[in-house]
Amino acid sequence: MLLEGKSVVIMGAGSGVGRAASLIFARNGAKLICADLVAERNEETVGLIREEGFTDAQAITCNVVKEADVQAAIDAAVSAYGRLDVIFNNVGIASPVRNNALVRFDEITDEDFDQLNDVNFRGVGNGCRLAIRQFLKQGDHNGVIVNTASVAGMVGWGGVLYGATKGAVIQLTRGLAIENAKNGIRVNAVCPAGMITNFGAGSAPRVVTPELESMYGKQHPLGMPISPEDCANAALFLASDMARNITGVALPVDGGYVAA
Ligand SMILES: NC(=O)c1ccc[n+]([C@@H]2O[C@H](COP(=O)([O-])OP(=O)(O)OC[C@H]3O[C@@H](n4cnc5c(N)ncnc54)[C@H](O)[C@@H]3O)[C@@H](O)[C@H]2O)c1
């Protein structure tokens, strides 16, 4: 029960890491606002939480790019649970792919640039700044932010534009951790390597097969595929009081990939 009684907003709760975190956080006693752009998948997540017998979970449709949507998610937590304790800024979209290949940086369009920056960087930034405002308003020297970055923000991996936005998330995490340490607010990031989720899959959900799992596993020294639950467990630790003296950290969840 690492998050017993904590009021938590999870961004990107409709799939992958966000869905896994929603379930794991609920099992650890959190009261949740599950936020996602895709209402149907988000409501499915809340349905799964309720099937396990947890009633403190609400779905809200939210585009993290829009300040008003992010504010509405935070307001929903305050209205339902009296305060905000934790925000998990987990939304990210993949590099553009055209003709079955990652688009090279010199071939990206203005539109690609705006889209990746908006969702991956501004979206996390919106969650951070609005949560910090709420934490400061609560005035009790508390508040936790966990951001999802990527190993692509630490080493050259995958699409260049994507990696640059994730590098920005890591630097945002560090800067905010220092700026807000005196306010008792902790800010950390999880940095997963490749996981089999709907990330980059378009509208058709990705099917996990043993072949795909074996292929993903081979990308890392530990040899096992990284699951959304692995990443959600790392986020759970950082969100909890177990990590009370940890801030400004970018924690790889990568089977040893960046250490190799
Ligand atoms: N899957 C990977 O290989 C991988 C690797 C490294 C990092 N990551 C990062 O992990 C995080 C979670 O990814 P995932 O693998 O669970 O992906 P996913 O696509 O399965 O889930 C992402 C969720 O975010 C939602 N979303 C997308 N745009 C949104 C927006 N503008 N506003 C609100 N919600 C929005 C989607 O609807 C989806 O439910 C992302 O930040 C991603 O960049 C993923």
C-alpha cells in the first residue's frame, strides 16, 4: 500500500504504461483520476480498476497539450479527493514514420516538429507547472511529480526528434527538482526502453506474440522484454514515500541498455 490515500492524476491512462500504472497504483491504495485523449480506452482502464473492487477511480478525457484540459484533470482530483498528491505525466507519442521507415531529422516537417514538441514536451510541462501551482496552493510542503521520459532522451536511440523531446523532459525534471526542492516537491522521471504497447501502433492495438517478446528482449543485456508493469513499478516507487529523499533522477527501466 505504497500510495495509501494519495490523490493521483495519471496522464495517458488508456493504454500501456498509463494503464499498468493505474491498476498498480490503485492496488497500492491510490485514489485516481485517469486522464487520456481517447475516452473509450480510458474508461476501459477505469472499468478494469473497478472490476478489482477499487471505487476511487474516475476517467476524464484530456488532451495534455491543452492547458485547460490538464487543469480540469487536476481540478477533478481536488474536487473528488480534496487535494492532489501525485501527478504521473506519462503521455508520449512516437517519432513520425513514413513509407515504413522512421523519418530522418532532415526530412521532418514543421507539422511533425510541432506535434512531437507539443505532446511530448509541452504536455509534460503543462502537467508539471499546473501540478506545482496546486501543490503550492495546498502549502503543506508536499507533492510528487513523476514524468515518463525514455532511454531515447539519454542515448541516441530511435527517432532523433523523439529523443530530443525526451531529453527535454529529463532536463525539465532536473530543473524543476532543484527549483522546487525548498518547497518539498519531488520531481523524477522514468526512462523506459522499448516496450510492447500501443506506442507508435496507430489505431490498431498491438498484439503481443512470443516472437515479438523475444525480439524486444534481445535488445537489452538482461534479455527479458520490458513490460509496462516494469515501468509502472518504477513510477510507483518514485511516487511513494519510499523515495522521499530522491529527486531530480532519470531512472532507466531498460534491462541495462544505457549502461552497456
Ligand atoms: N513503448 C515504448 O517502446 C516506449 C519506450 C520509451 C518510452 N516510452 C514512453 O512511455 C510513455 C507511455 O507510452 P506507452 O508505451 O504506454 O504508449 P501507448 O501509446 O500504449 O499509451 C499512451 C497513451 O497516451 C495517450 N495519449 C496520446 N496523446 C495524448 C494526448 N495528447 N493527451 C492525452 N493522452 C494522450 C494515448 O491515447 C494512449 O492511451 C510515453 O511517454 C512514451 O514516450 C515508450
